[in-house]
Amino acid sequence: MTTPGADRVTGRGNSEEARERGAAASRRVCAAAAIASVGLAAAGCSAVSRAAAAPSTPAPNATARASTASAGPSAAVPTLGQPAGVFAHGQGFGQVKPSRIFNGGDPTGLVTQVVWTSWGGAQAVATGISDYVGPGQTVAGGKEEPAAVVAFKLGICDGRLMYQAVEWYFPQHKQAFDPGRYEDICTGTYVPAS
């Protein structure tokens, strides 16, 4: 039980205690905000602390950044585009390091046995098997051969980190990577349009 005048004995008044409690709460909120700002999971911080740390009026794109930070480190791993547009019924899109890519078209739009040698940088590089159709050949005359795969245009599409473009080619037939010709796997279109 508190006796009258106890605050005078300790030398602390009610207003000083309130300031100290406010300062401690402020330090906890600042710590939670610092943890969230570096993209780490806010372990040990309650949802109330995180909510208190958030601004009352979010700045543009603050919601997208906040959801990425709260989702943890795995949120920073890009996917290979997304199923969209003419590629909506394809395979491998929206996945991390897919082993099969199919744009939903004829056999030249299929790459199997895809093995990624890099992922997460400006470009992701892989090898696989696709249907090569030489000059003057029909698709029916094509044959499966090793192909080089490049995913590029790393960025944000529909609020998610992804490679927004992919292309494959056949170096053994003197083909080379052409960043001006690709499948836009953010919007689901071909570039240049065919």
C-alpha cells in the first residue's frame, strides 16, 4: 500500500514517472521501427509496438515496403515473373528457380531440365533443353537441343520482386542474348510485339 507523501521521499513526482514511462515506451517503439527498417522479423515485438511505430499516414509505397519487411528475408527472393496475359496458362512463372518454363505456345516455348547457375542478381542465368527450329524449318521439323536461358529486368511488378523478362537462345547456332527481344512476364506480352 502506498502511503501519502511516498513520492516526496523518493524525490520523484507523478509527472517525472510518467515522463520516464513515456521515454521507455518511446525507446521500445524506436527499437521495433529500427528492426523493421532493416527488413528483419520483429521478434519479441508485439503487433501493438509495430503498429505504434508505423506512421499514421503512410507515405507512397510505404505499405508495400512494410509488407516486405514484415514478411521476412524470404520476401526479397525474386520469382520468374508471374502468370499473366498470354502466359497465364504457362508453367514456371511466379516461381523461384523453376525447372521447367513454358509460355503456353508451341514446343519452341518450352524449356525443360532448367538448371540455374545464378539467381537474385540483375540477371539470372540457366541452361535447359528446348526445341530448336532452324532457318527455313517448320516447328514440326525442330529438334530438342541445349539452350541458354536469361531472366532479366529485375524489379517490382504488381508489388512483388521478380524478373520481368526471360529469353532463351541457342549459342551453338550462333545465337546470342538479345535484351530487346523477350517475353515480358510481368504484363504477359512479347517484346517486340509479334
